[in-house]
Amino acid sequence: MTTCRNRLYIISVVKTKISSKGQTTVPRRFLKLWKTSQVLWDLNPDGSARVAPTPDIMSLLGSTSDGRLRDPNEKQKTRSEIGRNAAEEGLSK
């Protein structure tokens, strides 16, 4: 434990091995705490590294579905409109 500006921090250091394939295991306690399947590796100037959880985009944005039905031809309609706009501006091939 360490104290910084009147706050108590519990520092958790866990040692893991690096496999012959260059892989390591994220300890279970970090997986439970972070609730993510990806991590970021940050290389410090002194050669040490910091590992931090990558936020899960779905948890940040919530559900992407708002319950409305989508037009199955929406993508094609958008491409056609972009093509028409490009032709009007003289950008088409």
C-alpha cells in the first residue's frame, strides 16, 4: 500500500511468464476487474511497459440497435446516391 495526496492506493503486482510464442496470461483478478478482452501495451521511455484495459466499445455506446427495422437495400441506395453526386460534380470515371 502507498499513500499519495491523502489517498490510499493498494498496488497489485502480479508476475506472469512469457511463453516461447511471446504470449502471457492476464491474471483472473484483472480480467474480472477490467471486464474486457483486450489490453493496451504502453512502452515507457525507460523500457518498462504499462498494461491497461481497452474499453469495450459496446459498453461505452450501449446497444447499437434501437429496435427500428432497417431497409435491407439501404447500403445500395447510399452507394447509388454517392455515385449520382459524384457524376454531377464530374468526379465519376
